[in-house]
Amino acid sequence: MGLPGKFSPTPHSITLSAAFIAGGVVTGAIGWSGHTLALAVGFLFPALWAFAPSRGVAALVALAHFLGASRGLPVGTAIFYGSDMSMGLALWFAASLMFVGVHAALWTARTDWQLPVRYLVAAILMSVPPFGIVGWASPITAAGVLFPGWGWLGLAATATGLLVMTTKFWPIATLLGAGAFFWSAATWTPPTVPEGWAGINTSFQFTEAGQYADYDQHMATIAKVKEAAGRGAQTIVLPESALGIWTATTERLWTRELAGLDVVVNGGAIVIDQTGYDNVMVEIGGAGAEVIYRERMPVPVSMWQPWTTGGANAHFFANPVVDFAGVSILPLICYEQLIIWPVLQSMFFDPEVMVATGNGWWTGDTNIVPIQKASAEAWASLFGLPLVLAFNH
């Protein structure tokens, strides 16, 4: 690592700066490639930030890391809005501003105790609202890869390692982190699905934002539920938005079709209110249905639009765990799998199963959905939770 000091645009300093920025690209692009074990690469980011030769380079390292991790956003945005790439690129860079701004403001050329303290502040700020609303690509997500099953102790060990990476002892932290990674990788097994549970993936395609399930899609989804029930599943999870707009008519259709089946279904839907809508999970059985979870953090801009009416409501710290089929579950809908506080808040309430759903119709051939799944898998692995995934893609 280079030593911090006064920055001057010499050929050596330019080469050094380029190397640090390239490192940021690597930690973001490889770490958030959609492969769970690759999340461990993000462990190197704090050192690249801390030992950058200037505040400007530290900001560019943060920018490179964030843009590398979220590189699927421009394409996804263009598909979602039916626009050209210019809008996607604008939102891509706009989304990075908080991450870059926080890390740039807290960087210092001093190499004493201030660096780890400042990094800790940056990590906390990017983990909780308001900055944490766009707190993607957090290196702490690697905890589930480095210390699977360790729970809060593994989280603390990872956080400590990340802080040490900003000190002169970074080589020791790197070696210990590498050792933890190789040990974990050699014995890695994904989180299990509870017996009798099934997550159903679908591939329904939409042509525009705001399009929801029609009758044919409902009947096709019901057929998938009946197929799963025929294979022995009793607790079934459907993707985000699988149920479309939740109404009394939709409820009657589903309860009628499930009558006589020994199944309980968790399906995604939206519930419209006076100011906008809630993105929800609904529990359905043959005897009736009820909304059990309201999303804490919908996708900013495309769903959550606090500057106007008509968007999705954000219930930031509400319903961290909910009861589904008699089990306490940790619910994560789509975007919540990419940020920090929903998972950690829920874990204070000792859930028994993690249920992660999403609707990636707009993500095209990008790696956005694999990143969501990898993140959910890492968190479930850290806390030793069974995991049920259900995505439309």
C-alpha cells in the first residue's frame, strides 16, 4: 500500500493513484459479481480507501467500488423506464453520491487511530438511514462468507478486521481474512431450505413499470403452487408482486383455488392506500388471507418517491420479523437484500427462517438478481438461518 501524504501529479503518483482506483473497481465488480463467496473480495476496500494518496483519490476509489458493484443499474433502469441509457447512467452516478461523499469527507491523511475511527463512522452511516438507504456494496456483507454460522460474533470479527485494514497492521488482517476465506470456501454449503417449504421461481415478463398480474398470470401461478403441493410442499413462497394488486376479488380467487389443499402460501403483492401503496407479503390459505409484512425499504426513485404522492411507502423500522405459517420469519423483499439495517434489525428478534423474494423482470441480462441472492445467502449463512428464495426473473 502507498503511504498517505501530499499529492502531486508526478508520473509515479499518477500510476499509484490509477492502481488504487483500479483496486476499487476490482473490489466492487468482483465482490458483487453475484457469486456468494466472491463477497470476500470486498474485505480489501477499506485499505484501498485508507491508504489512498489523497482525498480525491480516496473519493475515486469509493466511486470505482460503488460503480463496479452496481454496474447493472444503467441497463436495468433503461428497461424499467423504457428509456435510453442516458437516464440509467445518470441514476447510476447519482446513486453513488452518498457513498462517495461520506467516504471522501471522512478520509484523512493521518495514519494514527483516526483512520479506523473514521472508517467506522463511514460504515455506520452507510448502514442506517438516511445514508444507508443507498448503502449498497458494504464490505460487512462478507461476514457470512468469512465466518458462516458465527452470528453476531462473526459480524464483530469481520468489523474488527475491516477496521484493522485501515491501519499499519493491514497485512496481518489480510492474511487472517484470507485464511478465514479459504477455510470457509473449502467447507462451504449454502443455507438449507426447511423441510416442507418451497420457493417458487417464475419468469413472467412485463413490458412496462406499473404492470401487474392479470387473470392468466394468477391461474398460471396457482398451477405452480398446486404442482409444488403435489410434490409434498406445505409452505410455499412466491416472488415479489406475484399476486399483483391485492383486492377482495384477488383474495376470493386464491382462497377458492387453495381450498382443500394442505398448504400455506406467502405471496408478494401491493396494497393501495390514499397516498400511494405498500409492497407487501400476504399469507394465504384455503380459509382466508392477511397481509403479514410491509416492505421497510422499497427501491428509491423507481418505487419510493417521498417528494410526491403515488409511490411506495417506506416502513423503515417496522415489522422486523413476522409470523408466517406458525414460524417467525425474517422477510426481505428485493432491495432490502442489498442494504444493511433490515437484516441486522431483524436478527435482534431471533427469527427462525429467512424469506427473500424479488421481481427482477426489469434487470435483463444483468447480475442484479444474482447479487441479491448472494447477499441473502451470505446473511443467512452468517446467522445459520434456513433460507427460502423466490424470484421472478
